[in-house]
Amino acid sequence: MSSFTKANKPFHARAAAWGLVPAIVLLLAGTALTPAAEDVVITSEQQGADVIALGRTDFTCVRGNPKAVPYNPGDVIGADLDFSGRFRVKRAPVFTPVAKALFQQDGALAYVRGEYALEGDRFSMTAELVDINTGEIILRKKYAGPKDAMRRAAHQFSDEMVFQLLGEKGIAQTAIAYVNRRGGAKEIWSMDYDGAGPRAATRNGSINMNPAFFGAKDKVLFSSYLRGLPQFYLTDVDQPAMTPVFPSRGMNSAPAYNRMDKELAYASTADGNSEIYRRAASGGKAERLTFAGSIETSPSWSPNGYEIVFVSDRSGAPMLYIMDRDGSNTRRLTYDFAYCGSPAWSPKGDRIAFAAIDDGNNLNIYTIAPDGSGAVRLTSGGSNESPAWSPDGRFIAFSSTRLGTSEIFVMRAEGGEARRLTYSGGNSTPAWSDF
């Protein structure tokens, strides 16, 4: 059984008594809150519970034509909460005694409601989390802006709820960049984390590849054959443009951004062979990190910026290796595969995702501990590659041909059922933005 209680002290001591339970303090920074709703705490008396039950109703359009936007904001928020895996959400069109009983039967103590107005090309929206029993407003947020930004506002409220209820950042406002192949060209595209709003970030008709978010979630670094040998360019996903970034005499590819120190690791043939280099994201001199005389590529930073995992064929077949940020202390990570590629270090630092050809001669997504132990296969069916972690470390996006053509999918970090995000065909190499 769970309950709402009023509290003037933090919930941490109470939460510790139950272990990892959804005991939640709402740090109410929202607007227009009633004094009685301050310092509300949600506690769960069911030890080990890790899913919060909530109700939600459709948002009411109080002005304008609701058909002017192809979704209801309540549906977007409900899908966000469901996607997170941290909430169990029951829907009802409106809050009635029957809906209240339905929510309570499912264990919900609060529900989400809201209203919005559409005027010309603008919107305004109020979203609320409400105590089912008392009707007190626990959290209220107001949003306004261009009409095409209302979906983003719904994502923002979802993230507000995740932070308030769980004390963690939500991923509903994050983005995924990827490569889309149409005809002979490969363009960089971007979409919302749930696959909505796909949009072209390049339109140059060339071969563009290896997207990586460059700090901000609207800035994407990538390599392109636009002017001959592949070089790095930067684009804004909302205002596509091609800005060259430290060109060199070799081929530059596979950029990886280290947000801790604002540095890049990447592969380049500037000195003949494909080697791993490091340089400040703002420019400056590049530092070569590998000297094995083999092909080195696909670097990925550890979350603390101290180490880099990369691919090398120095042992004969492409395998994963880890080195310190200065290129020292190199050690081999994988052995039991015919091929390993596209490593991605998890934001939590405890796992590295990668693609590997296994005993069945299939390309699948695996994760492994940084010490080389505990390799786990996460996918099956088709060719699966290019894993990319969500910034909270709970999900992995990847490309797969399991349905024929290559599409972007997302799954939980421990594997399981995958959700399809793209449908146009020819989509690959996802990169997930930071918060």
C-alpha cells in the first residue's frame, strides 16, 4: 500500500528504511501551487517496488481547434512515462468517480491532467499532477510558445515529473541523430528520443556518416565526403548548415565527445594508417594516441573521461581495447568473437555495449564489463549494430535489419523487446544526445 503524506523533513531516512523504494519528495518549484500542497511526500510501503502507478486524463483544448495538432499532450506525457519503465499509467478521458476508482484500483495515488489553447501559430498549456484523494495540486507547470513546440513542452513536463518523483533527469527531451540513406546519398537526420519529429540535419547530397552530439543536443558533429576525403563538419539540427571543423590531410571519422573535459577522440589517417587521436573540442593541436601499426578506430570515452575504448585489428581480427586518455596502459577487452565493432561506454561506466559476430555468424549487440567479464548478448534476428546509450544509461538505441531494411530501434539496457523508432528504411548509426 502507498500513501501521500505531508512532511517538513526530507524523505531519505524513510526511504532508507525500505531500501530502493519509490519514496518521493516533490521539490515544488512549479507555478501557482496551493500552500497546502507544499512538501508532499509519496511513500511506498511495498518493499522493492520500482514502478509508480499514476492515472492520467486527456488534456482539454479550451480554445482553438484541437485537430490543428495531430496529438493530445496527455497522450505524449503518458507515452513518455510508459517508455521510461518507471511508471504504470492508466488512462481515462476525463476524471470522474469511475475514473477515480479505476486509477485507485491500479494503485495510483495521483493523476496527470491539463488543458491547452491554440491561437494562430501559438499555444499555451498548463499541466498538473494532482492528488487523487484530496484534489490538491502537487505539481503545476505552464508553457507557451510556437504551436509546433507543444510536443516538446509535453516532453518537458514528463521530465519535470521524473525529476520531482525520482530525483533523476528524464530523457523525454533528448534527441537521436542517425544516418538516412536515400539513393546514393547518406544524410544526417535527427528525431525526438521516441522517434517523433524526424528532420534532416544535412541536405548536401553527399555521403555523411558517424554523427555525434557535440555537447548540446542541437549540435551534431559528423564526417562527410562533401569535398573529397571525409572531414568533420558541424551542423545545427534546427538550422542545417555545414561548418568545417579542424580539417586535416587525412580521412577523419568516428568522432566521440568527452563532455567532462570538452575533448574529442576520433580516428584519422593523417599519419598514414587509421589511428586514434585526441584534441580539445575548441581546436588546437591533435595528439596521437595509438602507434600499433594496425587499424585503430571507433573510440568511445569512459564517463569520467579517464579512459577510451576503441577497435583495433592488432591481434588479427577487430577486437575491443581500452587505453588511458593519454594512450598508455592499453589492454585487450574481447577475445571470444570473430569480430567486434562500434563500442559505446555506458553513462554509468559499468558496461560497454558493442556489436559482435558470434558463433551463429550473426551481428548482434552485446554488453561487457570494462574488465572484460560478463559479456551478455542483447539482440537476435537480422544484423544489429551501432549501439548508443541513453544519457541515463537505461536504454540502448541501435540499428537492425531484423525486419528487412535497416531501421533504428531502442531496447532496455538489459535487452528484451525492442521498440522501432524509424520507418522510412535505410536508417543506421544512431547517436543519443545528452540531457
